[in-house]
Amino acid sequence: MPVQDVQWILSGYLLTFGGFMLVGGRSADLSGRRRVLLAGTTLFAVSSFAAGLAQSSGALIGARLVQGLGAAMMLPAALSVLATTFEDGTDRRKALGAWAR
């Protein structure tokens, strides 16, 4: 694998993760938090499997791009589920503290 492709394994993930996080949060608001969380988790799991089976650098980079998209769907949805599940007070602070750990 050329050195230029190795950089894109990490950069592709980070670009799609950061770039689609707002879209993931908005889609969680419109489509439902749990639905987007499950869809993001499924997308991340399938793309992780595809990355593990990748035979070329292009396939690995493509799988990492899709992983970033799945993570961008999961993060805001998971935080939103936690924030709406627990009432204000010590329970919410404990849940958010455990999630941030």
C-alpha cells in the first residue's frame, strides 16, 4: 500500500465523521433517536466487517469512509437518547459522566 493511501485510512474516517455529525443529529431529530442510533450502529458494524475483509487499499478506505458516516449517526443520537431518558439531576449527570468516560 502506498504511503499516500495510508494517510487516507484515518483521514477519510475523520472527514466523514466530522462532516456528517450535524446531519446525523438532525436526522435523529426528524426520524427518531433510537432508529438513527440503530441504523448508525448497523452501518458501522457492516462497514467494520467490510474493512476487515478488504483486499485493496481502495476498499479499505471506502469502508473507513462508511464507518465515519455510521459513527456520525451514532454519536448525536446516543447523546440525545441519554439526555431524554434521564431526568435533570444526579441520574442524568451520572449517565452523561459514564457516557463521556
